Amino acid sequence: QKEVEQNSGPLSVPEGAIASLNCTYSDRGSQSFFWYRQYSGKSPELIMSIYSNGDKEDGRFTAQLNKASQYVSLLIRDSQPSDSATYLCAVSFGGGFKTIFGAGTRLFVKA
Amino acid sequence: GAGVSQTPSNKVTEKGKYVELRCDPISGHTALYWYRQSLGQGPEFLIYFQGTGAADDSGLPNDRFFAVRPEGSVSTLKIQRTERGDSAVYLCASSAKGWDNEQFFGPGTRLTVL
């Protein structure tokens, strides 16, 4: 059973701080890794994708992937109250496009 | 162009009834996915289409669930003999053919089975 694990939170950070969100996955054959943001009552919105080991930066967001440790993280710099949402980690498995989502981490950014 | 659209946005039905949920993907996207999401959970994979064919339907919970995509664009998720446990938000996503598999979600259909 392929699994994607996230701390459910809530994670609370003050405005302007760095928020660090973590995810582990069970299948070493995983090839593609994604972070989605989901506001309450809305559908998931893609933030970042990462496919190779290391860091990938896009604006205030940095995704980090370590395939040896089966670990992917998302850093949000200069956190804003508008970043308050649930962040979903998603992993696509080798050989196909089946995507497994974690249960999400709730983030609160306090003004 | 337009994003992924789903209809209806809300569906209330009675236990034992049949329902159809529709998804219209982003124009040109060949891959289409169905998920369902319960409160406090991440989206649960149901089925993936590449073109007209179901490439992976391993997430369909039982034979009451069926999905089609006859012309490689619009897809319909069909649920027979609905049960109260089927109540959830049903999400559709599409992605362009390619290795990156970035998926773009529709607004979802909230299904309530009374």
C-alpha cells in the first residue's frame, strides 16, 4: 500500500516567519512530487512540482526533495495571513500517473 | 482558456438512487483524473484516463462506481445504488500529456446521500 504521510497540524507561525511543511512517502519508485494549497471549501491549487533531488524555488516557496530519505518539504518564506490554508503533498508513482495525496497540514499564519 | 469545470456543483440524492457527475477538462489536456475527498482528508484517487481509455481504475471502491470518457474530453462518473458513505466532494483534475503530470483541479461536486 503506497502511502504519503503528513503532520496534520495545525502549524501556527507569525506573519513574516518561515513555515516549514514536511511529507514522507513509502514507495521508492516515486517519480513526481507536488505541493497543493487548499483553502477551506475550495479545490486544491498547484503550488510547486519537483522531480529531482535538491531544492526548487518559486517566489516565496521552496520545495526540497530527498529521494534517499523519501522526504519532501515545502518552505514558505515571509508567511502572510493569506497563506493560511491546508497544504497537500502529492506523489505520483513510477510506471503510471496514479497520484496519492497526503491528508494535508493545516497552516495558520497569525497577523 | 477556461479551467476544469464540473457539474453539478451540489447534488443531493436519496440512498439507492443513481447519480452522474460530469467533468469538462482543460482544452487539450489528454489526462483526466477523478478523486473524492472527505472532510479532513486528502483527495482519494479513483480513476485516471489517458485519452478515452481508463489507464488505472484501481481506486474505484466497488462495482457501483463507473466512469467513462467516450471522446477523450468530457468524463462522467456514474454511481449506482448510492449509499450514505458515498457522500463526499468529488474532484476532477486534468493534465497535459507529458511527464510532468501537473494536475489542475475543478471546483468539485459535493454529493450528499440522504
